[in-house]
Amino acid sequence: MLKINDNLIIPAAELSFSYVKASGSGGQKVNKTSSQVQLRWNLLESSVFSEGQKVFLQKKLSSKLTTGGDLIVTSESARSQHQNKQDCLEKLAEILQKALHKPKPRKKTKPTRASKEKRIKNKKIKSEIKNQRKKVKY
């Protein structure tokens, strides 16, 4: 079971883990143990989200999903499977939280009178500088 936020909890049955030999340092033990964890979660078959949410998430996570709709998260930072498994779960929760976050719409505002005057003043200063670079006509 993975808790995304107060309303969303992904059941453990939807998550599948596989273990692979990790690359990198670790000495002789790295060739014997499968400490890298791969977490697979299928968005399209998930019972947690409605169809509208699935379409929204599919657009947001399009670069991270496979053609079958699987989201694959891997971790090999720790030497133990258990720590890597927890890391994968945290990564998945973070990815889904970011994808579900909807930013507040921007309110258009007009520039203030002072900012308009400041912009015009700066333009005049730049114009003067450029005019002073020209050849002087006698």
C-alpha cells in the first residue's frame, strides 16, 4: 500500500517489484546480490484513478510511461533491497504528487505608472548612450 496524499492510496496488489544486480561499486558482494529494485505500476489498469484523471496523468507523465502504460521506477542507491524498495516507493509517490499538482492560474495585471515611467526613462538613457557612440558631425 502506497499513500500518495490524504485521498489517494495505491493498493500493494497494483505494485510489482523486480530485483536486478546493481551496477557500480560494492566489491565482491555486488556480483552475488540483486540489490537494485525496479518498481512497475500500470496507470491504465489502476483502480485508484477515474478515467479523466488517467488521461490527465497520461499527458503529464507521457515521457515516463511505457507504451503499455507502465511507470517504471528504479533505485540502486543503497546496498540493501529493503532500502531501495522504500526509495522506489518514495520516488513513485513524489512523481504522482508532482503530476497531480495543478498550479494556480495567473491573474493578468496592468503595469503600474511608475514601472511604465521607469521603462521609458531607461529607454531614453540607452538611446543617449547609443547616440554618443556615433561619429560627430561638424
